[in-house]
Amino acid sequence: MRSRLFLKIYATLLVCLVLAAASSALFARLAWDDADGWHARRDRVIAAVLPPASDPAALQSALDRLGEALDADITVFDAEGVMLAHVGKPAPADLPERLDGHERIGRPFRFATRLADGRVVAARIDPHFDNPDRGRNLLLFIALITGVTALAAYPVVRHLTRRLERLRGGVEAWGAGDLRQRVDIAGRDEVAAVAQTFNQAADTVERLVRSHGSLLANASHELRSPLARMRMALDLYEGSGGTAARDEILRSLGELDDLVEEILLASRLDHAGDAPHSEQVDLLALAAEEGAREDVAIAGEAALVKGDPRLLRRLVRNLLQNARKHGAPPVEATVRRTGGVVELSVRDHGPGVPEIERDRIFEPFYRPGGASEVSGGWGLGLALVRQIALRHGAVVGYEAPPNGGARFVVRFPG
């Protein structure tokens, strides 16, 4: 199981080598057996060198020269199988009959051929001149090349598959719940690219899981405050039946409803993979509607932005409510266009945000130092503002006006 990929790659390589070797041997065999190949040319050379059978003296003289030059035993038979001449050790008398029967000649006379005039020439000759084992030697040579290639390819293939096995082990450990698991990135090939992509995906998933865990813990903490107030108000209401207790119950229910709505919206924004519903929205008109609801003055100029009206309305509402809750009046909101950017700014005249905490005010349920359970933290308001802004290609930031207060600015692409 662990080496399945390694075996597949290595077996594929070996099969390809065997097929290449077999093809090479087949082509070599066809080349040797070609009518115009080595055998035919060899027979024509021998026929041209040997004198005719009618001149025994010349034939014997030619055999003597050939035998000396080639260091060979040569015998010539006529068409009837009668020995005409020989040099060195003569060939067996039944050799022509064996040759006609296509039997293997064998040692020591491994070379024998019948010429066009019917004569048979047999020789014990140097293997370098005519080697009947050339086909077998070629196969051995190809087998040697195949073996050497297989040995050389083994560490390469093993190294590749070992990296894949480590990658698989890391993915399995991560899938088993170890979200901190990462894989080593070695090299610059496709395997390294897959490892890098996995690490990036694992970082994103770990960050989302940690964020959701923190969101759940903080939401649970924030829910306890209105629930405790409701429980106390119910006890008071049962005892006195006063309107103050009833109003507290209604206010706590509204707070719970808003908190649950913000939690659901934050979850949808985290998991939404597609682009938001997009249309042209007059940001000034939308801000004016929310400003009338929150009793906040809105100024500026008409400016169109492209986005989801519901999400943009939530963004403006959260900024206004945040300024009213954590700042001090008067609260002012302005919409203006600067070049190709549409800018929405909401300012209050409260104490502002300490510089040490400005980088964290957009965190979900962030509670500034010294905040009590009654005053609560920042909740999800500003965190949702940042999420909605990012979904619309905008950026949101905090600015400290020179004469005090706090200003939150969202810049949309025009």
C-alpha cells in the first residue's frame, strides 16, 4: 500500500525498457535476415573470390590464401556434396546434407553457406568475421543496458515517491485533526508546488477554525450578559410587575436578537465563496436613511458604488451605532468622492481609541482594557464592517482627528 505509486512508476519504466529492447532486437534481427543484408553480401564476396570448380589448382590456391589470411579451416563441396578442396581441418562429409536440412551446423564449423552455383563453403572462422551468436550477443547487450538503466532509475524514482509519501503522511495527519501539521517543501517541481499549496490551504483552514472557535467562545460570553439581565428582570417583574422590568426584558431580547443576527451574518460572510449581489447603490442616499434612523447628520455628495445594498446598509448602520455607543455626540457622517475613490467617514467626539488598541478594534468581540461587563466590548459591529468592506473591494481604517474623537473611514472603488 505504501509503495504502490513507487511500484507503478518503476514497473512502468521497466516495461518501457523491455519494450524498447524487444523492438531493437526485432529490428536488428530483420536487418540481419534481410536478403540484401550481411548474408547476401557475404555470399557474393565468397563467390567472387573463389575460382570455378573446373580449376581445382586455382581453387586450392585461393583456399590457401584465404585460410592464411583469415586463420580459418575452409572446405568447399560441389553441388553433389563431394569435397573439392580444403585448407586446414576438413569439414564433415555430411555437412552439405545437414545444411540442406536447415540443421544447426554447430562447432567447430559454425559458418556454412550454399553459393549460387550449388557449391557449399564451410569454415571454422574467427567469430569477428561471422558470428552466428550475434543475435544472442545483441540481446545480452540490450539486457545489460536495460539493467544499468533500471539501477540508475531506481534512486530517482524512489526519491520522487518518497517525497509523495511524506506529503501523503502530512495530509493524513492533518486530516486526522492535527491542524498544525505542515509538510516540508523540498525542490522546485510539481511535488513542491503541491506541498506549498497544501500548507497554504492548511494555514487558511487553521485560521478559520481558530477564528470560529474564538467567535463561539466570545459569543457565548457576550450572550451571558443579556441573559443574566433578563433573568434578573423576570424575577423583578414577577415580584412587582413594573414597566421598568418589562422594558429591560424587551431591551435584552432585542440585544440578543441583534447579536444572533450579527453572528449569522459573520458566518455567512466567512463561508460565502461567490461575489455579493452587485448593483449600483447611491451611498449618500443609503447613509441618509440610516442617519435618520440613528439621529445622525449626514453630509456630502451623491456617489455610486457597486455592491450589495443589504450588506452596505449593514456596514453604514454598524458604523453609526458604534459611534453612538462608544463615542460621544455629535456624531457626523460624510460621503464624498476623491478621484476614483468613494469615501464614507463616520466621526464622533468621544475619547477615541488608545493607540495601543487601534490594531485590534476590528477583531470580533474585542473588549478594550478597563471595559466592564455592563459596558461590554466592541462586539461584532466593526468586525462585520471590515468583512463587508473586503467583500466589496474596499478598505476600512481608523483615524484620530487632531482635535479629538474618533473617525472610521471606508474607501470604496468608484
